[in-house]
Amino acid sequence: MIRARILGTGSYLPADVLTNADLAARVDTSDEWIIERTGIRKRHIAAAGEFTSDLGTAAARRALDAAGLASADIDLIIVATATPDQTFPACATVIQHKLGMAGGVAFDIAAVCSGFLYALSVADALLTSGAYRTALVIGAETFSRLLDWEDRATCVLFGDGAGAVVLRAETGTGSNQDRGILAHRLHSDGRYNDMLFVDGGPGSTGTVGKLRMKGREVFRHAVTNLAAVMAETLAVIGLTPADVDWVVPHQANLRILEGTARKLDLAVDRIVVTVDAHANTSAASVPLALDTAVRDGRIKPNDLLLLEAMGGGFTWGAAAVRW
């Protein structure tokens, strides 16, 4: 059996930092209010002239360095983003050019906060089919450019950043002890469009629009859907939450992370939490958290990881990965 194994991770956060105190000077909120309800302490904001492709390229280069590979070794790039530099061409092709690549295939996936999980699943399918050998999967966002900075319910929640992984097709035994992606499950339900969306677009208003969210409803659906898809993914390979070494979740809200853990009877100290340091970076948050835990040594060879995310659409998914 062919497995798509993660050879390296990388991430990038813009230099500009916006703290809760900074936000309290702009809107009716406070550091205590934000921390209590979300766990967020700060977020990074892309500078003027710094684009999603710049963030994604920086994360990709770090992932390539970690994998010991060059951009010429890559034959597939998939970028998950809701904030591409342009309506078209794809952000992935811009990153492809910035990496100095003239060959291979590059395209974007739009599934908002679930985008990295969607992109990872597509890359897994393409690598294990034999169509490609080595892939870059990137989650990159400049979500700050979609925010209404007068809406305290949403502007405190999001930040900018990028994360990337390098995947390579390798031969496995077919057991759940193989290193690489073992299973993934994806879902979507368009009935909930009006709970988390951007109120504009090139095909409707001709504008970018701003993010709108019904926070309480999103929270309720997130905890239920994420717990269900995590259990579903583990069941595919005959494992249970007790077998999981680390959960690497979408970093949306600390309460969601804790609520999901309780539903699956997972120890909170087995969850990688980075939301305090960079807020919700949408499609970038899972690879950002993964890179953090790999580089600080928490994640070790042969650990079983469970990645999960949910975003607008609604879209949601999970993936089981043997490190």
C-alpha cells in the first residue's frame, strides 16, 4: 500500500502583532473578555503589501528545509485559502512561481477553516494513486482583510498566517502502524451558509465583502460535528480516542477545543493549543499548530495524530496521521 507521509512542516506569522489591549483601544472590548470567551491573547496582521502568497511561500520554504528537499522535488502544490491575492489566477500558481518552479501542478481549494484538511485529503488521494510523488500542502490566509474592525464579535477572533507540509508517497504495509496519512473523512452542509459567511463576492456584489458570523450557533455545531467526524475517522482504521497521542485541531476558540475533547473523553493536555498566540488563522491554523508541536518536540516518531477542523459552509473534516 502507498501512504502519503509528512516529511517536513513549516509555518510563518507576519511580524506585526495586534494584542487584545490594542483592540480594546479600538472597539468596546477588553483583554479579560476576549481571553475568557476565546483563549486568544494576540494575533498577527499582514503588513501593507504583504500578501497571502508571501505568507504561504515563507511557510513552504521552511517545510522544504525541514524535509531536506528543494522546490524542484515538488510536483504538486495545493493551497487552501479563502483570501487569495487575486480572484484568479490561483494563489498556488503564484507561490509556485515564487518558489522558482516552472513545472508541476498547482491549484487552490476553498473550504475556509477546513481548507487544510480538504487539501490534505486531496493530496493524499493523488499521491496514493501514483499520479504524483511529492506534494506541498499549504494553508495560508490574510483574514484581517475580510474583517469589519467595528464588529467586536468577529474582529477579535481572527489573524493572519500560513502553515505548510511536504508529503511524499512511500510504501507501507497497509496497517494502522504505517507512518503517514491513515484515514480522513470530510463533510459539508450548505444549509448553514448564513451562520458564517462573507457578505460579498465577485459573482454577486463585485466586492470582497466582510466576515459575518452567528457565534453561538457556530459553536454548537462545531463541537457536535468535530467530535463526530473525529470518531468516524478513527473507526475507519479500527482505533479509538484512547489510541490518540495528540489532537491537532483548528485553532478557533479554546472553548470549542475543550468542548470537543470532553465529548470524546480526551485529555485536554493531549491537545495542541496555539490559538492564544495567533487567534483563528482559518486554513492556516492546523498546519501552524502542527509545525509548532513538531518543532518543540511534543510530537515524536510513530505518534498517532488526529487533525480536525470546521469552517464556513459548513465544512468539516478530520485526518488520522501516524508521525
